[in-house]
Amino acid sequence: MNTIVAVAKKDLRIEWRTRTLLARVVPFALLVLVLFAVALDSEALLLRAAAGLVWMAMLFSTMLVVQRAFDIETSDAAMDSLLACTAHPSRVFYGKALSLFVQLLALAAVLVTAAVVLYGASVHGNRVVLLVTVVVTATGGLATVGTLYGAVVANMTGRDSLLPLLALPVLAPLLIAASRATEAAFGSQTIDLANGWAWVGVLVVYAIVFGSAGAAAFSPLTESDS
Amino acid sequence: MTVGSTGTPTTRVIGALALLITGWVVVSAFFITPADSVQGDSVRIMYAHVPTAWIAYLAFVTTAIASGFSVARRHRTLGFDRVAGASAEVGVLFMAMTLITGSLWGRLTWGTFWQWDPRLTTTLFLFVTYVGYLAVRRIDTDPRQRASRSSVIALLAVLEIPLVHFSVVLWRSLHQEASVLNTDGDVRLDGLMLFTLFSGVVAFTLIFAWLVIHRQRLTTLSDLERVVGLDAAIIARRAENSAGVSA
């Protein structure tokens, strides 16, 4: 547990000192939301699509944050020293996933706020609980899948374009579930609150499956680097 | 060392059988079997569509199993990894054919090229997943690293596909949009039609086996070339040089 927290703190400290998320990823994600609005060109359509667009922007931004999270490890073979510090590579996996989770959670908060401001989405009463749960569980899934596929493409030539190609199809169930559940939280006509909670169940299963798969796969993935 | 061909007597027999049965399927599908009472001539697409889909799934199952073995004994041999890669290449090819023949059939039968039906959507995601897998394999890297990374991706695909399928089924069942189209497209098959379809499956399975055997031998050779190629090139240059000196 200590190792996990230590790895996460290290990553977050690097992020805090370089401010990549704040200076590049957050503006990028907001830009995506603005561009969606321009492309769709209809307020009714935007309100209908708000939930899906927020999660599309999250998916794209996750790719950038994941690249960054592994570039800091591979640039001077820092990963090897990191793995040498612990007997279990899975702890490094969970540490990196935890740091990614914290960063993506901050980003999700910004994007949901932006959806309220820009797209006119609204959240009332007990729907807030659903929204918070969806954001937390979906971000958990994004963080585990992101860390796993970040490790798959780490050190590879052309990893910038490989990561989206590999990770986005895997993230499809998460996109479907998170979008539908967020739609329910935004008070959409097409999906009710109970169904929204059913989708949260899918998100929890998803995060658990990829959390365990990632921890198991991290050892064969990083071993070959040394 | 020269290798003239990746063929052996076994692959020649498989190839000849595949050609023979494919020939029969083409003749039977176009000229002998009757048109369907509901779908008319468009039912003939099925003789190619169903076998390609079957082969694509067979190929991906083969890739997953071979990748499992590859991870389990990764420091001993690359054989399983090569089979996994060869099988995935053939699988992507056949899945592309499945999607193309399927959408042509859909246009004729449903009046639309694409339906967001769970089976179709899952197949599309499966296709993109293995395109990504092949992209990783194409990277020029150490064969052992290629083996470990690509087998992890192949095994994760096994996890991914049921999740994709489940979420798409749930998604579509909640929406219940105008589903006037019967996406099953059931056809009643008489004996000859069923036999032709079965022959198609056999023919395509033989083609699959033939392609995978050749492809994995080719991968073995190109991996070998990486190892001995440099030495051979150096020896050749030295020979040229000494020949030049003595002349």
C-alpha cells in the first residue's frame, strides 16, 4: 500500500511541478467541447448529446495524460529503477493508475462544469449522487485501462498514434455506460434514474476487470524492457 | 542459406483441396443452388459471408490460445507468437470480408448498409481491436518484446469483446428504436444450400490453415534474417573486398 501511494505521489508531484494537465490537457478538453458545439450547431442537439460529448472529450484527454505518465518513466529508463524498488510490479501499476485517477477526476470536474455552462445541462437533487458516482467509477475505469495500455505502448516507436488505436476500442463499453448514466443524471428524457444506476454497475465491473487484468499484465509488459 | 519456398507436401495438399472445394462452392453458389423465396439472389452472398465470419472468429480464437501459450512459456520459443500473429492477420482479412459482404447483403435485404445491431457493432469493434494488434506487431522491434506485448493485447481482447458485446446489447435494448427490420435475416435452407454453405466453411478453413502455415514460416524466416542477416552481409562485403584485392 505504501508503495502504491509513494508512486502516485511521485507522479502527482511531477505533474504539479510541470503543470502539463493544467497548461495543455484542460485547455485541449475544453476546446474539444467548444468544437463539438460549433460542429453540431444546435442547442437542442447539444443538450441531448452533452453527456456523450463530455465523455468523448474525457477519452481523448485521457490519451494525452497517459502518454505523459509513461513518457516520464521511459525517457531515462526510470521505470527500471521504479520496478527495482518493489517486489511487485502490480504496485507500480496501481500507483500510476491512482495518480492518473486523481488527475482525470480533476479534469472530469472541469468538463462536467463546462457542460453545465456551455451546453445548458442541469443536475438537481438526488441526480447529483448519481453524477458523482458515475464520474468516480468511470474515471476509475479510464485510469486502469489508460495505465495498462500506456504500459503496452511504452518505449515503442509511434506510440502516440498506437495508444488511441489500441485503447479506444477497449474503452467503448466505458463510453457507452458513462454516457448513458450521465444522460440519466442530466435528467434526459430517454433514460430514467434507475437505468442510470444500472449503467453504474457496468462501470464498476469494468473498472474491476481492467484493474485486475492490468495488475496481472504489468509484470510481463515491463519485464521485457530490461 | 537459400530457402526457395515455404511450401511442403502437406501445404500443397491443403492448397489443392482448398482450390478444389472453393471451385465447387463458386459453381454451386452461383449456378446450382436456387434463389431464396424471400431474399431472391441476394441469399447467394451468404455462401461467402457466413464462412468468412466463421474463419475470422476461428482465427481470433487461435490467436488468443497461441498468445496464452506464448505468455506462459515466453522465454523458450517464439513459435506460438508467430502462429498468433499469422492467425490474426488472416482473421483481420476475413473479418473485413465479413463486414463488406454483410453490408452488401444488408443493403439488398434491409435497404441499408449498416445497422447498429449488437452483433454488427461488436464485430466492428473486434475488427478495429485486431487492426491495432497488427499495428503493434508491425513495429520493428526485438521479437521477444513483440511477443510479450502483442500476446498481452491479444489476451486483453478476449476480455474486451464480451464487455463490448454486453454493453452494446444493453445499450440497444434500452433504446428500442424502430426495429422493424428483422436483423436475424433467417432463411430456410434446403439440403443443397446447406451443403454448399458447409462446403464454403470447409474451403475457407483450408484456406485459413494454408495461409497461417505459410505466414508463420515466413515470419520465422524474417526473424531469422534479422539475426543472421547482419553477419551474412558482413561476410559478403569481406568476400567482395578480398576478391577485389586479389584481382
